[in-house]
Amino acid sequence: MQMKGSPYDSILAAFTGIVECGGVFGVNSGFVPKALKSLPNSRIKLTIFDTVKGLIAMNQKELQSIIEENRAKMLS
């Protein structure tokens, strides 16, 4: 309905029109292409997030060890 020249005036009219033309399965006709398009994108995002999260955790452990070494040097 966002495109110009849509044959539907409202969401209810669009829903009933789609069900009349394509049946109940017509409502979900674009689901598979949308899922196939978005799955690789989601996997890439989650992989990058997990990798960066692991790198941050490693750097925090290293920073903590450096701080402890410096404290030990200052106390002795």
C-alpha cells in the first residue's frame, strides 16, 4: 500500500484481497525469499558480535594482569 497505484485502500481490504486471490497461503507467499535473504545477514552480524565480544574479554583479562603487575611493582 506504500506504492502508488495500490488496488487496496486499507489493510483489511489488502488482507481479504490477498486471501481471495492466493488463498491462506498467499498471505505468506514472500516469507521464504525474505528468510533466504536475511539469514546470511543475521549470521554475519552474530558472528562478528561474538568475535568482538571474545576479543574484548581477552583484552580485559590482559589489562587486569598488567594492572596487577604494576601494583605488585609499586608495593615492593
